[in-house]
Amino acid sequence: MKLEGKKIGFAFTGSFCTFKKVIEELKKIKKEKAEIVPIMSFNSYNLDTKFGKAQEYIDEIKEICDKENIIHTIQGAEPIGPKKLTDIMVVAPCSGNTIAKLANSIIDTPVTMACKSHLRNNSPVVLAISTNDGLSGSAENIGKLLNRNNYFFVPFKQDNPITKPRSIVADFKYLIPTLEKALDGEQIEPILL
């Protein structure tokens, strides 16, 4: 019950293949009696994919979070820090594109603005990586964030070493334990074998 009463920013980015798993974890967080502030990137809010229709995900997230709206614009995300709307921020799934932007301070999406705004209060950001280039192009950016204050990682591992040898994905069952530890300023083992 460590999450009870906590204000959790929950941001989705475009790794659509993991949405169903992430939504199951979102339900568990809600059962912990946390207040959830839902946030979606431009792509996750607008794109229909083979993994589902954007509007169906929007409706489901709003229902789980018991919110009428989802933050999905840069302008909507900017007040998060100044108004202290969140105690902790989670980006799940966190795509390679978002990792690169966070690692290099590029703030041009609702999710990157939400993280930047939230970080101004010296509060934790939890990243649940899901990217096909985690062991290639995104590796440098992951390394930067692993060494940066206030960033915490849901333990991740190689996705499929045979067909996707450079792909990594968070083990979403560790999302709640990672949030709990991050609230205490601690990182659980970030890399699974």
C-alpha cells in the first residue's frame, strides 16, 4: 500500500506492442489507491496500429484512471511541475525515441514535457523501456539516463535474442516494486539476465 494516495503521472509512448501488458499494470496501480494522472504522446494518442485503435486505448485508460481527460499536448503537460500535480512519473512503455529525447533534453512531446516539468521538483521518473534498438542505437542514451539523478528503470532484459537481437523490454511485473523503491530514491536491479 506504499502507493496509496500518491499522485502518479503515467505516460504512454509509442511502443504499441506492449500496451496491453502496461494497461494491466496500470489497473494494479489503481487498485493500490494511487491517484493517476494519465499522459499520452502524440503518437500513442492519435495512431491506430495492428495492436489496437487509439480511441479504444484512450477510453480504457480514462476509465481505469477515473479521469475525463488525458494530457496529450505539450501545453497540457507543462503545468505538472509548477502545480506539483505528481509525486512520481512513470513512462511505460518508454520507446527508444523518448529515451533519446530525455537523454538529450529534447522537449517536443507531451511525455518529454511532462518529465521535464515533473523533474523540476527533484522527483523520480521511472522508465519502462521497450525498444528494438536498446542494444544498438539506444544503448548510449540508456547509459546516460542510468547515470542521471532522479531516473529509475523498471528491470529490463533482451526481448528475443534470436529474431530481435538488439531489442530490450522492461519486465512490467516489476513496475510497482520499481515505483515503490524510486519513491525512496532507490533503484532495484535494472538489468535482468
